[in-house]
Amino acid sequence: MKALGRTIFAGGLPYEAELQDLTMYFSDFGMVMAVKIPKARGRAGKRKGRIHKGYAFIEFEDPDVTKEVLDIKDHYLPRFPDHAFGVNTTSDPNERFKEISEKDANSKDHKS
């Protein structure tokens, strides 16, 4: 069996969820090293009141924490107790983090 990485994908998040919500929730499992929430872009996202795309990447210090988090089918943030979301593994989290960061930087460059 392939070893799990330290980063997970969390999908189906409430659009009102913030970085602090995810950091606090996942810190209960282990030390969170990074949380990345891709921002919504364009009129469609703003028109619907979306700040982000509804998913995030969470990186833990200890890869063993990943398995513990993945073993739970439905996750709930304390501020959104009626909104379940799921988690999954990522194929290459370092590349995905880099790609998202580059897109965020490029979108800021084009807004003048």
C-alpha cells in the first residue's frame, strides 16, 4: 500500500467557511502546517456571494494524521454543524499548492 502524504483535499465546504474555521477544526487531529483555500474568481463567484471555491488543501506536520482524518466519512465545522463535507487524498499536493499560489498571484497582477 502506498504511504499517505501529509496533505488532504477537503471538498464541499460551506462558502462562508474561513481559514480560521479549517485551521481550528483540523488542529484537533494534529499540527496543521498550512491551509490553502482557492478564491472564487469572476462575476459568477462574486454574484453568488462566494469568497472561495468550496474546497481547500490542508497540510499536517505528521503524515499519520492524514489517515485518521480520512477514516472519518463526514466532517463538520463547528460554525456549520448542519453542513457535512468530505476529505480525500491529493495526488501531488506540493505541485497543487504551487499551482494555486501562482494563479492567485497572476490574478492580483491583472487587477489594476
